[in-house]
Amino acid sequence: MDWTAFWAQFLPPQVNQPWTPTYLPQQYVTEPNNQGGQSIQPLNKTYFPDVATCEHLRAKYGASSITFTALVSGPVTETASVPYLVWPNGVAIMAGALAALWTNNPDHQDVADSLCLSAIRARGAA
């Protein structure tokens, strides 16, 4: 018998459940190549947090809205748009940049929060 699992059912839940951002599946950019065909390149996954992650960050940091912007233009195409958090004063910050701070600091959520607040203040959004 697994006694750890047995006793865990009687413990209260953690007061502060750690939050982990979630992202869209791998996104790609397609561009013309020198052979007359197309070249497909993967993009940084943290550029594309999912809507739930964007909403969480919007509510946590006081952004007024979320907007989606194409990452590329011209003959280059992509599979998804990049989400930005927009504050009431018009400052927009890429949601993936803030989500990545949380992803890179899973065991130190206070550090992730401080880094996000610093980035937001540095851009003049707060």
C-alpha cells in the first residue's frame, strides 16, 4: 500500500496553489526558400500563451484588454497571432513575455511576480 497517497487524502489543499502558464501547440512560420518552395520554421512556444493564461495575466496585472497581432507580414505566413496585454494608458506588452517569466520560475512564484511587475513598470504600463 502507498501510505503517502493514503495520508495525502486527509491533508488540506495547499493555500497557494502554484500557477503554471499554458501555451498553444507549437506554431510555425512559412517563408519562401531559394528553391522556389516553402520553408517552415518553428517559433518560440512562449510567444503564444493560450487564452486562459492571457486572461489570468490580464486580471492579475490590471491590463484592460487583450489584443492579437500578426507576428509577420508579406510573403511570410504564420499559424497564429501573438497576444498582447493592453493597459488603459495604451501600453501593450506581449503576454508571452510575462508568461515566460512564470514558466522559467516555477518554484519561485514570488520572483516571477516581481519580475513581471518590474517589466510592466519599466514599460510605463503601471
